[in-house]
Amino acid sequence: MARQRKEDFSSMEVIGQFNKGFIITRLRGDLFIVDQHASDEKFNFERFQKKARIQNDLFSPRALNIGALEEAVLRDNIEIFNYNDISEMLSVLSTYPGTMYRPTKLRKLFASRACRKSVMIGTALSTSQMEKIVRHLGELDHPWNCPHGRPTLRHLCSLAAHTNLRNQESTKEGLLERTSPAQLE
């Protein structure tokens, strides 16, 4: 089995659903199992990340014109804007200049939203829904794991290896049928 590429998802044939949580696919001579929730979650996560636009004018402070309620909410949640977030941002930007930085807390928020919006384990899917989930993986920047780390895809088996094994077993059975008990002793 060759290493999988994002482009392979468009060539995968959906065989069916297993245990209302996994999509079985075939690509050339191999079978794969796709985690329907992790795959849909990863698609939603990357979509949220691309849609969200963060603007941060750190060097141009602006006065906020907020009411008493907003001010109370801000004061109650001031730890969200702590030193660690700024330190993390500076570290990432100095290591990877020009990177679109997403604070860890924002990434966790996107992951949580993506998880709740995604197809859940236990949901029966039509063939077209399964095909859509598999095709979406090919559109992602990083399709191999959901934001929480679960793999989206696993190789099940090589059909050729399985066929060869079956042929060897039937050959052995045929030899045993043609062999008399006296020949075995």
C-alpha cells in the first residue's frame, strides 16, 4: 500500500457504513475505514478557521465605547486577555513570520463548535452523505486528524493480500482432501 495523498479521497469508492460510525471505502486494491464524525469535524473546523477573520491592531490602541453590561463582562473575563496569550502569539509569529496566528483558546473554541456541528457517531448516513464526507477530506489542508487528534482514516487491508491468503487456504484444503490418512502418518 502506498502512502495516502489528499488527492486519493476523490477516487475512493464508498462501500457502505459500519456500526453507524464508520464509512468503509475502497481505493484501488485496498480497503479503508473513515471515521464519519472525526472527518466531518475536521472539515467544519477548517471551514470555521478560514471564515473567521481576526483583526488585531496591537500598535494602534483604540478606546472602546461600551456599556456597563459589556464592561462587567470584560472585567469578569479579563484573564482571557492575559500575558500568556500575547507571549504565545509573539513566539509563533517570530518562529513562523507571516503565519495567520490563531490563539489556542480560539482554536479550542473552533474545535468545540466543529464537534457539535458535525455528524455524530450513531447517525445512519445515505450513500451520498458518506460520499460527501469522504470527498470533503480531499479539500482540506490537513485531513488526517480531527482537531482533537482522532485519525480520520485508517487502512483496513489489502484486498490482494486477502485474496492470496484465501487462495492459499483453499489450496491447502484441496491438498488435504486428496491426501489419505495413511499419507499423513
